[in-house]
Amino acid sequence: DAKTTQPTSMDCAEGRAANLPCNHSTISGNEYVYWYRQIHSQGPQYIIHGLKNNETNEMASLIITEDRKSSTLILPHATLRDTAVYYCIVRLFPFGNEKLTFGTGTRLTIIP
Amino acid sequence: EAGVTQSPTHLIKTRGQQATLRCSPISGHTSVYWYQQALGLGLQFLLWYDEGEERNRGNFPPRFSGRQFPNYSSELNVNALELEDSALYLCASSLGAEAFFGQGTRLTVV
């Protein structure tokens, strides 16, 4: 049973901000929103996570709506190397406490 | 600092054989997770080990098993291999909030 829904694919022009949405309408109060990305056939790479406040790190920003039912991952200046599948997951802390499935994610293509 | 390492990178087996995949977590990480990613699909949770014990397993048959050693490294064993077991098997380790993945073992069953 999927806990998150994401668009199957998105395109973004190089140098522009890439905004990847995620719906998690059944999120519970103690579940975190995590984002990972997977570049072709490599292991997933951690990007960012948050509980209810917006978060920013050197890779991206995470905007979580006030009701926590959706979030947006923002890559501020997309480069060709950001082409990947992006996974949004919700989970309890610690990682692995549930039979967690990543789903199929959003395939983001950065266009030169 | 070394990341999560998995071996072998590629593995080819015939149907009915057994496969053993290995994972070394990041130093200090006590939890190891195994995932299966079949071609074109998302990651499916297989197993979670912490402090040497199996803590949770996904919806996979018993022929998927594993263990965690005292040094926190882990093995995933797949018995009686079937063609549909062909996939990328990913290992991740965690000490808390974040989990870091290895590059995976690509298992091909012929």
C-alpha cells in the first residue's frame, strides 16, 4: 500500500529550479518525509528529510505544507547530473522500522 | 570515510542454485537493510538487521534469508534461485536518521 504519490516523470531546463511534488495525505504525526534519488543503476542517494519545518541543505530544499499532506523537493539550479529517479518516502524513525517500499518515484530529466 | 560496500558487483547463477551477497556497512553503523530492485521497478524492502538480529522482513519467501555478523557486516542468501530473482540487490546502513546505500549487486539468474 503506497503511502506517497508522485508524478511518473518531469522535465526541467538546465539552470532552472526543479520542483518535484509528492502527496502523502495519510502521513501520521510522527512520520518523516524523506527524499532519495537514484542515478541509473546506482544505489539511492540520500537528499534531505523533514518532519514539519522546511529544510535546506547543500543539495536541495524541502517544503512541507502546513497540513503535512504534501511536500515539494526543490533543486535550485538543476544540472545535467541531477537527471535521476527521485523517491519521496514517509517513514518512522528509525529507518527500517516498517516494511518500507520506495515505489517508482519521479523520473526527472534535465534538458540542456 | 568508506561508504557502504557490496560484493560482488555482478553475479550470474543458474536456476536452482544459491546466491550469497555481502554488505559492509559504514563504520559505526549497526543497522543494515536489504532491498531488491527488479528492472524498471521501485525498491522492495527485503530485510532489516540491527545489532546482529533480524528486526523486520518484507513480503518475500523464506528462501530469502540473511544474517548480520558481530562486525555488523551482513550476508543475503537466496536459495533455489528463480528467473524472477534477477534484480539489483541494494544494501543500506544507518545509525539513525539517514540511510546510506551501496552500489548494489546485480544478480542475473539464467
